[in-house]
Amino acid sequence: MAKQTITFVLDTNRDRDVLHWLEGQANKSSAIREAIRAQMDRADITLRDVLAAIQDLKRHNGTPAATGKGAAGNGDEPADVAVALDNLGL
């Protein structure tokens, strides 16, 4: 298995959140790969979004917080969406 080392630079002030996140990772290389793959799979999600999601999970002891946004942007879904979700029987 061939390996390639990639180096990048973080600013200790501007990237302090990333550095803090990396410090808590048991396998930094694996964590970075997963974050990059998540970005590749969802071009509209940034590494900052991934970090925010991880921090949110930590704040809620591993249970994702409700983040759904409906038409009003307050977490309430439109009535037609609510009916469709209820009819899924999940």
C-alpha cells in the first residue's frame, strides 16, 4: 500500500477551532480524511459545518439536536410536509 504525505498550514489564531478539534482526534489523519470526504460528497457543506456538527454532538452527549427548518425557518415544517412525513409510518 503506497502512502503519500500531504502538508498544509494552519494559522494558530484564525484556525484555532480546527486545531482544537484536531487535538481531540485519536487519529488525526483519519479525521481529516473523513472531513475531506464529507466535503467531497456534499459540496455545500464546509469543514466548518462538520466541526460545528461535531461540537453540537459533544454538547448534546452524542444525540443530534433538532435542526430542521421549515418555511418560517423556526423548525416547524409546512403542513403538507408534516402530513407526508406522518404517512411514512416511521
